[in-house]
Amino acid sequence: MQLPLAALTALESLINPLLRQAAAQGGATALSLQELSGSLFELRVHPQGWQVFVQVSDSGLYFYRQTEETADAWMEASLPAYLQMATRPDAQAVLFSPEVKVGGQTAKLEAFQGLLAALGLDAGELLNQVAGPLPLAGFQAGLSQLLGWTQRTANAARQDFKDYLEEETGVMPGENSRHLLEDSLDELRMDVDRLEARIRLLETAQQQAGDH
């Protein structure tokens, strides 16, 4: 199953300006982009069956629905896993988790994930940009996965933060630190809620169009 071209264009429009700005400043992002230039990645999204190829060049990332070239590396994961890949700095935790399958030159996949994570992409903005062009039924399934992932992430983040402070400092997390963490998680939940509302509006529009 192929993604709409509008979804791929939305991804390029969101990522490439940030990538070019970061690369212009030099440093690790510019070096990673130079090292990955010419690389091709195949990304498969389950259970939707979506497939997309990402070509890395000196000028940015370009997304294709199909190509005759052989990918340097491939990844098969759920929509929430790709969201983590784009926004979480720890490549090992994402790429080599039990629910993710990878193959080919995985070192390039790690470098690619690090390149994305360094851009500071916002999860809510990323979803809002791409959600519109996606097939409604497929996106609903992905959103259900995302809702579950959000709740699990919230619970795990609270526990990890608490455990870290207890092990490293021997103290319980303070109220201010705990509230800052909870505020960030609440913001992520609000992003998901807004997407749910958008889906309901799309469903209503489709029903009204079918009645006429």
C-alpha cells in the first residue's frame, strides 16, 4: 500500500528547512548529512502496510513511494515507533527494541535516526503535518497505536525519572521537576486529542459528502 504523495511532500516541507538550517551551522548535523549523502532507506509501516523510501542528499531528505534502487538499510515498525525515531535521541532504544525489525547496514540507520533526532522535531507538529493527507482508515489504526504508546510512555517516563534520581542522588524527585515532566506529557496527550478531533471532523465531512 502506498502513502499519498501529499503526505511525503508534507514530510519534506517540515524536515528539510530544519535540516538545511542545522547543516549550515556546521557541527555534527552537517557531518552526518555529508556522511549519509547518497544513502537510501526503506521504511515499512505495519500493520497499515505503508512503504516509503528515503533518499539522503546534501540538500536534504527526499521521500519516494517506489524506486528501482536497492536500499542500504530497511526498517519495519509501527507508526508510534517511527514517531519515536524522529524525536528521541536514543537510537538503540528505538531501532533495536523487540517490536522493530531492521536489516542491511544498520549503522547507517543509527546515523539516520540521530540526524532526525538532532533536529528537535515536535511530535505534535509532525503528526499534524502528515495526518491530513493520510488515508483515514489507516491513520485511525495508527492513532490507536499512538494513544497506547503515549500512555505507556507517560507511565514509563515517570518511573524512569523517579528511579534515576533515587539511584543517582538518593533523593526523591522534587515537586517542580515532577510537574515539568508531567506538563510535557500532558502536552503530548493534548496533541493526540487534537488529532482525534480532526479525525471525527473528517468522518463527519465524509458522511455528509456521501449523503449528497
